[in-house]
Amino acid sequence: MDDSGHEELLDVLLAFKGKVLLSGYENELYNSRLHGWHREEAVAYSQASSKKKEVLWMNFEPGNRQMSFEDYKWKGWGSNGQTDYFL
């Protein structure tokens, strides 16, 4: 996506009335346009094994608790041979 595509995407997201969560690598355009949004950051590695900062930008404040694997309970094999889980 070129710069104009990123600008257009940001225009749409900023005008959207619902909750938005956007994932991407840190960059100045997104940081400046989404400056009032909540951010979560993590270190990630690209396919070329270069270290990058991945960012989640949210136009809302997330809750206090993140779901974990412990929230899911295995209830057995489904009729299609896949595993079934429930919360």
C-alpha cells in the first residue's frame, strides 16, 4: 500500500463511529494521526529476522483483563474430528 492508501485508511478509521483495533509496525504517520488512541506495543521479528516494534492502536480503552488459554476448557472431539472448546 502506498502513502495515499495509508492516509485514506486512516481517514476512514478516524471517521468510524465504532471500536477500531489496528495492528501494524510502528511508523510516524500512524503515530501522528492516531495520537489520541490507546497503544499496546510488543517486539516482533520480520521474516528476515529483523527486530521491529509491533503496535496495536485502539480508539477505546481495553478492559483490565486479557483472555488466556486458561479461559478455554476442552470439551472433547467434535463430530467433524476437530477439537471443541467452550468459554
